[in-house]
Amino acid sequence: MALPADPWVLASGLLLISAVLAAAFAGKVRVPGLLLFLLLGMLIADDGLGLVSLADPEVAQVAGTIGLILVLFEGGLTTKPGDVRRAAAPGALLATVGVLVTAAVVAGGTYLLLDVEPLTAVLIGAVISSTDAAAVFAMLRRAPLPRRLASLLEVESGANDPIAVMLTIGLVATWQGSPTPADWVVFGVVQLVGGAVVGVAVGLGGSWLLSRSALGPAGVYPVVALGVAGVSYGAATVVGGSGFLAVYVTGLVVGARVTLHRPGIQAFHAGLSNTAEVGLFLMLGMLVFPSELPPVVGPAVAVTLVLVLVARPVAVVSCLVWFGYSWRELVFISWVGLRGAVPIVLATFPAVAGYPAGSLIFNVVFFVVLVSAAVQGVSISTAARILGVGQGEQIGPVATGLSLGDSRTELFEVRAVPGLHLVGKRLGELEPAPGLVSTVVRGETSIVPDDDTVVEEGDLVLVVMPRRPDSTRVVTAWAKGEPTG
């Protein structure tokens, strides 16, 4: 006898496989996979083939929140401490003041160009004010950038959701009641400070737990890390803080401090994050009704032009001109302010609350995201090449560590990528390695090295060393020829 869940399990499996195949196809034709996921969702839903029905924005909001937690936590796990230090000040400014400036400019342009109520214009500005972590992280995997720019975009997209969420929830509350300016200030401070403090606290506690070797087999650690992410989000919301900010900060702390089973934890959560991205965009594509989009094409195009050509550049220049970025870099950063799942999920908030223009807001925001993925997402590599910002130092951390059983020893693989300091040099002329260089793997040959062994491009250099909290940074610095202290 078939169970009620059976058709859903089959459909989910087929959809995931189809989405992955679509992503592979997208990579070949240089189209963002997220765009194809949106289109696939629209194709199979009520207004398309009618294979799946999803007409409840509240369900989408819950599922979207879970998906964003997975994406943000993985983004924090894989963001290197050096990147955070490098982009902390400009990234934080762009993630706070930049979001407010973007929301204000979009709201003003929307009110002037469209026949909508002032609150509706401000809600549209708030909803699309933040860049999307899922879209940005996917873009950085597809089109590697110099660390100076990649670090900034990672920090901005991971940290700017709380302001957009705060604005959206606050504006919906304004429609439902009459919050005072003091209420807004308290709400904003608690969201930011509460989210950051909880994120750090849970991250430290989770790091301590994940550094214990007595938890069980290696497969347990990624599951515990997933639990830590859930605790971080939930604890932040309990105290009134931003759960999204807390999850991202917790990921940063865990990624920086945990060395035991780190590759397994990161690989597990990379898979979860990719699955969440696929699920998010499929679901959001299923939520929209294409037959309702034609009437909003004109207004949505106007909002998109205001966002891309006015609001984003104004926000970027006003926040980053103080940090020595060149005009080419400022133009590029302005262009790659990708919108994705976060704005669409936020667009469900007014609809769920019963706001009269909720459907209009959702359809306009969906169209903006569609254009962002189709135009900005496709042209990122071209824009980087034209502006000349895709050249120069692009070498990030090249060392991948693996704990050797329950011993306090790690084995690091250092890939000799083009431009790396150790390429073309004898091991004897390099600074002393932080551990024992045990093997150099060249093609299918394993070499037991000595001081006269020359590292060639493409080699895999194996380094064995005692476990330490900053081991990845130390080995990477040695490979780059930087100080390891």
C-alpha cells in the first residue's frame, strides 16, 4: 500500500536531479544555475504544467528561512578569518548604512515612478535592499575574484540580511500598529547586538564541543555542527536578536576555530547549502504565477533600473570611497549587487501579514530578482574583464587539513597552483615548513622529498604537523611565502 508521502518523495528526488542537471547545463552555457531553478519552478507549478502546487506564502516563508540558515552557516564556515579581517570595516558599513541608503533611494524612486502608496514604496525598497548570500556565494564559486573584492562581497552578503529583515518587519508592524521612533531604535539595536553576541557565544561553545575527540565517529561532527547552527538561530530569536546574523557569525567562529574533522564538516555543509539553494529557487519559482507578471513588468523594470543604476551605486560609493577602492572596483561592486532568495522570502512577509499590496510587492520583487540573475549574474565575468578587476592576486588559502584519527596530528594537502610562492623553488630554499613535508605527489608518482626537490606547478605537497587552532592559516602562509607567526 502506498503511503501519502510516497509521491512527494519521488517528486522531490526527480526535482533535485533535474535541478542538478540544469546546473550542469547552466555551467556549460555560462548561465546562472539559480536562474534556471527559478524557471524550472515556474514551469512545473500551477501556472505551468501544474505538476506541483504551492500557493501558500507562509509555507514558503518557513521553508525559505530554513534554507537561508543552511546557506548562511555554510558561508560563515568557508569564509576565512583573513578575509573577515580584510573586509570587516567596509563590509560592515556596506551591510548596514549601504542597505539603508539602498532602501531609501529605491523607495523614493518607486514612489515617484509608480502609482503606489508611500508605505508600499518603502516596503519594496526595504525588501530588495540587501544582496543575497546564496546568489553571491554561488557567483564567487563560478567566477573567482581577487580576494580584496571577494572578501568584501562575502562579508556584505552574509551580514546585510538583518538590516533588511529589520526594515521589512518594522514596516509591516508600522502598518499593523504605530511603533514610535524609540521602538525602532530599540528593535534595531537588539537585532544587531543580540544576533552578534549570540552568534559569538554559540560559536565559541560549538567550537569547544566540536573540538572534542570523544563525540563519536567522524560522521557525527557535521551533524553536531548543524545542531549548533540551529541553536544559534533559535537562541538569537528568543532574545530578540537577528537569527540570520547569529548563524553567519557562528559559522565564522566555528570555521576559524575547529580543526578536528573540518574538511568533513565543510563538505557536508557545502552539500546542504547547495541543496538548500536549489530547493529555495525551485520553491520560489513555484510560488509565483507567471500569468500575474505581465501587468507588473513595466513597474518592475522601473524599480530594477532605479536599484541597479542609482541606488546600488550611490550606496557603494558613499560607503566605500573612504577605503581606497579604485573607480573600476567601485563600478564592479555596484554591478554585482545580486538579488536572490532573501528578497523573495522577505517579499512573503507583507503577503502573510495580509498587507493589501502584498501580491504586488511579491510580483515586483520576483521580477527584479529574475532580471538580476539573468542580466547581472550572466555578465559578471565579462564586467570583471572589461573593468580589469579580475586580474592580479587571486590565490586564497590553498591548504586543506585532515585530522589523523584521534591523534593531535593533522595532514595538510597544499596544491601548487599557478603563482604560488613555492612553485619552482627547492624546498631547501623556502622558509622552514611548519611541519614535516612528507610527500610530493606529481601526477601518479609519489616523491619522498629532500631539500633539493623542486616543487612544480600542479604538485600536491603533503605536510604533517601537530594540530593547532590556526594550522590552516600557518600552512597557507608558508606556501605563499608570508610570515607564519
